[in-house]
Amino acid sequence: MRRLFVLFVTLLAVAACLPAAPQPAAEPAVLSTAATPQAVMAAQAWRQTDAYSPLPETASLVLVKGGQENAGLMPEGESIEENRALRYIEETLNVDIRFGWVVPSDSYSDKLNLSIASGDIPDVMIVDALQLQQLAEAGAIEDLTPYVEQYANADLLANWEQTGGVALAAATIDGKLLGIPNVQPQADAPIIAWVRQDWLDKLGMQGPQTVDDVEAIARAFVEQDPDGNGAADTYGLTGTLNPVGVPSNLHGFDAIFNAYGAFPEIFYRDEAGQIHYGSVQPQTKEALGRLAALYQAGLIDPEFATKDTDKSNEVVVSGRSGLMMGPWWLPWWPLADSVSSDPNADWQPYPLVDQAGERSFAMGGYTYSFVVVKKGYPHPELAVKILNVQNDLSYGLNDAPQFYPNFNEIWTLLFPIPFLIEQPYVVERMGREYQQALEGSLDPTTFNEAMQIEYDQIQQDLAAPRSNPSNWAVRMARLDAALLLAEGYNEVRTDPVAARVFPTDPNWPALQKLEDEVFLQIITGARPLDDFDSFVEEWNRNGGTDLLAKMNS
Amino acid sequence: MFKGTDRFAYWLMVLPGLLLLLAFTFVPLAYSAIAFQKFNPALGLQGSPWVGLDNLLYMFGLRDARQVLANTVFIAAMKMILVLFTAVSFALLLNEVRFLGVRRAIQTMVYLPHFLSWVILAGILRTILARDGLVNDLLGYFGVAPIYFLGQPAVFPWVIILSDVWKEFGFEAIVYLAALTGIDPTLYEVAELDGATRLQKMRYVSLPAIAPVIVLVGCLSIGNVLNAGFDQIFNLYSPIVYSSGDILDTYVYRIGLIQGQYSLGTAVGLFKTVVALGLIGISYWAASRYANYRIF
Amino acid sequence: MVVSRSFTDRMVDWLIAVLLLAVGVTTLLPLFNTLAISLSDKAAVSGGQVGFWPVGFTLNSYDYILRDEKFWRAFGVSLLRVGLGGALNFGLAVLTAFPLSRSLRAFPERNLLMWVFVFGMILNVGIVPWYLTISSYGLIDSLWALVLPGAVPIWNVVILMNFFRSLPRELDEAARIDGANPWQLLWQIYLPTSLPALATITLFSLVGHWNSFFDGLILMNNPDNYPLQTYIQQLVIADRPALHGGQAQLLALLSNNTLNAAKLFVAILPILLVYPLLQRYFVRGILLGAVKE
């Protein structure tokens, strides 16, 4: 479930297509007519290539989807089932897309499991590694090897290539490519501390570098009434019931762990080639001890352990906390909401350093979800073709129209298969280019349309900071946060070999439950820190040792 | 007088219910066979490989399963004991209230939570048990530091148990009140003539009158020691309190349906079914033996 | 002979009455708190100032609910389910209980069938087989999934059967002499004489249907098909906020806290409306079913 999270938040790490804001209201009329005139279509040669060729006869395609909770963000007159991006894809490929069900994002995996259990499998779906394995064992999904070879466009192939073959290997079972792997080398970004600069300024403090700084700021935010309302109603650091989690754990404590050289939930390979599990290392104990001390001192939201992301976002948006951990795209969600409700909320990103003064961050795997096609579906190539067109819509390639001013916030709703096959480090590259354009060393007219639109938004916010939350969000994420990432950092990732083993291990769910429970209880003081040692023993005994042995064999 | 056509009519009447029972109770029983398979939903019941007792053996070795069983029995037993105790005390006291209007008013108030769903009550509990909620505010007046009711493993089971008492004590008191109103008033009068105090009357007249009912309720409860209240816990728990608050039903739901370990989930469920059947058998036997109770 | 009661005795009477009244009021305090929150200004609520009386009285939350299409759709699903489920429960309870209440001579298979039903009642197969069964019938996302699996209310059948049996034998002997067949006997004699018991079991099943949320959560894929309790469960318990930052104007007026409280209260209202009936008949039902000597 945690993984799925990434899919729905707005983290599109590409040159996103944001037409100039303020934008006239969407025209629902567009839906009733063809998006692209016949004459124009005839002139577009790419439409005749394998990657885009329309089916000779309209085929129907049944999909399923998460994201229902954000449907309110769609433009007037459009919906998940009916929107211009979807219509464009349907027309381009001559397919009729329907949704078997649409549920809130964090129910998606549950509902899909239920659907698979009931034998009511959609034609094409996004699955995780365990589901891929199960469906493969059952022979319930198509071998996509020939379709990916023939139909994937050059961009997708290149992005898979960038992972050194890891992505495609992860989706290959018994020599067959049974799923189309995602690639998100960057979007599962490092966790950064985001702090309200207006509160810091008021209290005469500097932004944080170290965990000590975080503690000092949290203490000041709790004790010195940073919002000046005369009530002791502000929290220090926020948190959620997922204290650790890659990738993109909003309100997660990952950055604090990383600052201690601890990389929980990561199966990393040491210099000697051995795979270890970060959660059971002594550094993790140290970090837990620190977090427990912070909690004990009242510097973390006292009820964090029973709050999920939405609940904790509310803490931030309602102005009760000015210190939150999260990835570079946090300005889009939820910080833009915070700025909407309080234009003084000047959130700024600060990456933490470890004891050696270095930036080292836990990263997600390159690949953790897969698009699969139900066995017997007559047009398996459609899955590949849809991903091609979605990529074009994202990048503004192949004349793909740019429909939406808030594309970054709603792309998961627009796309029938909300799935990313990404270029690495595109965020840093774009951040640098925007910076160079601002300095005058790069001509902004050379930007593609999508980047030009963002560049305008950045300039508007620089001229009048936080007057428009959308402009602010683009500037903060694309420029300020991206440039911080561009300064470089050490990446700690789960080894690809390990990534193929643990999700399908029968003991893994129980081990994870044990870990979640113990970490939360240690941080909140329900257990003494030294219970960590018995946790490690228990983890080893209940399948952890075997798991590592399997990985290292 | 008893015609064959009558019998046919009776069968016709029973048939719809019987068919539905077959379809929704006995067919699922057949599906329980996946507890002995490595069930893969895409392969179905016919296609999935059989593994014998592997899932059950694996289950007995699981630390989680043992812990969950202990939590279930503890929570369910404490609920029964405390609800019973509270209901009996309440009924005995209410029996002493002579003003009929007041009596009715009190009953009206304490029955209400019974009719509300756990979704609603959990929504209310989450509000009043929050750090800045009603209960912590009240405790604050007495100088008690805020308690993290839903996030402390040591506290959580008691939140569950006591909120169940809140919901059910009034309603369970009904059976005791009925028994108390059945007492012959002359018994009290005779006791008074003998100089019995109010407490003595309670002890020697009222309590013996409801003792059989207490025995009956106690016997019937045996069948429920594996039901710690799915709806209630499902709507109040979170990972931090799994160690003390996770019960069989929530566990089966999570591993069986949500994590997709269908066979393991079914095995745990089947274990519960079998044990519960035995317990219910015992409870009915005990109820008929000690309280002369027949279900029909 | 009446013993005159002393002053202290009467004081104790009062003491007990006051004590129990206090218990009764305490039982309801959480509900008052919810009601007060739903009627309060959002700032007062987030400041934790609301106790049992609204602070900064406002009807904003209720105003919003009145126009909230999703809430009313869920409300409608619940009404449908209560109606359909209640009717099914009623019909099946009557049809099943009547033959089982006949004498062994009239219906020799009676005891065997009774055991089958009771076994069905206490047999609680796990949730996985239950789900697989219902989905194998293709009921997912259909209203029937919420009413068919529990369509035979076996406990109600037992109560009703016991009630039928407690009716005097002369009733049906007279009818028999008039040549009535079992259907007429049930329809013309037993149903009219059993109205209180029927009211009781009907209320049992109506309240049960209104209050259940879990089947809706699991068996409905499309959230548009959620009954009200499931819808509220998703909002309040699973923390799926109804409001988000995009709705700035609304957020200025109300918060998820006040809105959720109001939704909880609206969901309680139907129960409160029929509460006088509930109290009367439930008490009877409990006594019919539980303490049968």
C-alpha cells in the first residue's frame, strides 16, 4: 500500500505540461467532438508507426483505478471516466476504455486483491511484485515479450535501458516478460525537511542541517508560540503511522534515520557483496533512541502514531505544525493547501546531513510495480501503446495536446494507466535549466512548451511570492527543491536481487508487521529502546535470517 | 387430520430459507477447503495445488497467530465479565428505584448506545478520546496528564473493553430486570419484618432471584470467547496497537483478504470455526445442564 | 401490611435514583459532545473548546450535508437495503418459523431441519470463503450482496418459532375444522395474532441492516454503492477527508471535524426517530429469545 502511494501523489518528474495559469475554465464541449481533426491526424506520420497505430476496429478495454478521492480536482465537466486526455488516447488508438471500478488510492491494492480472488480480473492492471508472481504462477497473464519489443517507443526503451536492465529483469519470470515494469529512479526522492521560514524568522532561527537543529526548531515551535495566537497549540515535527517507508513517505522519519547512517526498510549490499537489512542494524537503534527522546520531550505530534497521511496533512494545512518531512514535490501536495489557507506560510526545504556532514538518503527501488495484461485479452499491445501515448502527453511529444493547467495534480486521474517509466535525474536537470534561464545563461525560448509554462509560473512567483499557490508550488518544487537535489547526495537502494526475493516471501508480511509495531512502540515509549535487540532476534528467528540467506545465495 | 398435502406445504415454506442457507453458509464451508491448498485465485478451487496440513502447521508456528489468539480471549473474556458485572449491579440498583418515571428515563438513556453501530460509536470515541478531546479535558481537571488512548498498547484493550461495557451494559440489564420484577413482593416484606437492611434484601432476595439468569448468560457466553468484536476493533485500531489489540477476526481479514494470503487466512478462520463450534456446543450443554435452557 | 419507611431509607432511594440518573446522563455525554461539535464553529472545535454546548453556533455543516450528493446517495443505498433486506428477512422468517413450529406428527422432518438451521447459525465460516462464495455468484457491486447472504435471520426464526408454539392449540384446531390449509392458517390466524413478535423481529433486522458497514466495504467495489455506514466509516475512520485544499471557500466555513460530527449525527437520527418503538419491542424480543424458561 505504501508503494502505491507514489502513484497517486503528484510527482510527475517530467517536463510537465502546464498551460499558462490563470487558465480559462475547461470546455466540456471538447468531449463531444474529436480532439484532433481528421486532416491533422492524416498529416501526422507517427500515427502510422507500430507504437501508435490505431486498431482497425474499435476494441473495448476494461481497466480499474485508484484516485477516486481526488476526483474533485478534475476540471468542471470532466471526470476520471470522461476527460480530454482519456479521449485523446481512445481516439489515437481506436479503443473504448471503461473502468470496472474506481476506488480511493490506498484501497486500490486491497480491491485488486479482492478482484483477483473473485476471478473478476480487468483486461489490463497495475500490480505489485507479489501479485505479479501470483498471476504468473496461475498463468493468468499474457507474455508481453513480443509486444514490448514491437510496440514500445524509443523513450520507454531508453528509460528501461537506463536502469541497466534491472527493470525488465524484475518483470521477467522464467524468461518471459510478464509485466511492463515502471521506472522511477528519482520520483521516490530523498526525504527532506520542510520548514516554515516565516516561523523561523519570527523566532530568529536558522533552517536545519542536522538532527540537533531539527530538535531545536521543533522545541521552539512547540514552546514559543510561532503562530502568535497566544495559545500553546502548535506541534513540533509531524509524523504518521508509517515511521519509515520508501519511497516518498510523507511525514516519515526516514531523513532522521538516514542522518544516523541508518537505512531501515532497505536491503543494501555492502562492499563485500553481502546483502543486509537496514532495519535491524545498530544505527537504526540509535536513531530510534533519538526519536523516542524527541517524542518523550513532546517535540513530535503526540498522536502521530495513529494518524495516516491525510490526517497529518490536516495538521500542516491547518497551521498547527511548521515542520514536516517529505520529498521534493511536497509543495504540490499538501503544502499548496497550506499556502492557500495562509499566504504567510513560507515553506522552505532543508536536506539533513549525517554525522559525517554528508547527505545520504534511502531511495526506493527503480521498479516496484508492473502493468500486466489478462490472459486471452485480444490486444495485449494496447497496454504498451497506451503507455507510449501517456508518455507523449506528459512530455508534450508527438503533437500531444496540453489540456490542463493543474496537470501535475491530476495526472493520475487523467491517465487510464497511471504509471511512470521515467528518465533518471530529470528533476535536477530541469531545476538547473530553470536556474540558468533566470541567470540569463540559457535562453528560455528554447524550452519546450511545457517547460516554458512552468518557467512563467516560476517567474510570477518570484515577482510576487505566494500570491498564487499553484505558481508557488511550481517554483518551490521545480526550482528550490530541485536545485538542492542537484547539489548531489549518496543514494542507498535496495539491491535488485533482494527486490526480487522479499515481496514474495511468505514470511515477509509478518516480519513487516513486527517491525512497524516495534518501531512505533519504541518511538512512543510503549517499549524500552533495548527491546530493539529482542526485535532483531525475533526478526531473525521468524524468517529474517532465511530471507537474507536466500538473497545472499 | 394431518394430511400429506400439509407436509408438502410445510416443505414448500421451508425451502427458500433452506436453499439460501445452503448457498450462503454451506457452500462457503466447501470453499474452506482452500485452507488445505496453496490457493491461487486465478487457478480457482479446482486448479490450486493441495498442500495438506501445511497451512495449519505454519499457522501454529506463527508468533502473530499465538499473540492474536491470546488477545482475542483476553478481550472477549474481560468484556463478558465486566458487562455482566455492570449489568447485574445496575439492575440491582435500578430495582431499588421506586419512582417509575425516573426508572423509565434511566432505562431510555442507557439502552441507546446499544442501537448505534460501531462505526458511529467509533467515530464518536475517536473524537472524545483524542488528546484534545472530551475525556482528556475532563482528566485534565483532575491533574491527569493526557492519555494516548488509541495509541498505547497497554491502554488500548481497556478502551475496547470499557467502551463495550458502555454500549452494552444497559441492554444486558434487561434480562436481569425482568427476573427482578418477577420476584414476589411479599418476599421483601417478610425480609423487612425480619429486620433485613436494604443491602441484606439485595443480597438474600434479589440476587438469588437473578442467579439463574446470571448462570445462563455466563454459560451462553462461553461460545463467544473467540468473538472479541470485529466491528469495534476494526474501527478503532491501528498498527501501533496490533500487539495488544489485534484479534482473530481482524487478523484473518488482513492476512486473508487484504494481503492476499488466502489459504493462510482461511486456515486461521477454519481453526476459529472449529474451536468456536466446540465452545458453542459446550455452552449450550452447560446452559441446558445448569440453567435448564433449550434453544427450541 | 405495609411497613412505614424511615427517613434515611427514603434518602437512600433518592441517592440511588440520582446516582443512576447520573450514570444514564454520562452514557449519553459522548453523543452530546458530537452534537455540540457538529453545531460549532470550526475554530472553536480545532481549539478543543467544545464540550456539551455548541461554541459559535452554526448550521454550516448541516447546510453542506443537505447539498452533499454522495452522502444522500449512500443514505439512499441504506434505505434501499433496509427496505429490501427487511422485507426478505420478514418473509423468510415467517415462512421458515411456521413449519418448524408445527408438531412432529404434522411435520416429521421438523427437528432435523431445526438442527440444520441452528447449525447454520452457529457455523461461522471465515471471511475468505465467505467472500469467494459471494463473488462466485456474481453479486459483487450489487445490492443483493448486502441482503441475500443474511436473508434467513435464523435467530429471528427461533424467536418467532418459539412464539408460534406458545400460542394456544385451540387456535388452529378451530381453523382446521373450517378446512383451512397451512397457508391460510399462517396468513389468517398466526400472523394476526403474532403482531408484537413480528414487530420485534422486524425491528431487529431493520436496525441490523441500517447499522452494518463491513459487507458494504468488502462487497461493493464502486464507492457509489456504499451504504451510509460504510460511507461514514471511510470518511471518519479511514480518514478519507471529504474536503481538501481545493475547496478553499468551504474550508473557511467548516472543517472535516465538524462535518464528520454532523454526518455521524445525521446517521444516528433514523435510530433516534424509531427509538421509542425500538425500546418497547427490543425489550420484548430479548425476553422472548434469551430467557425462555
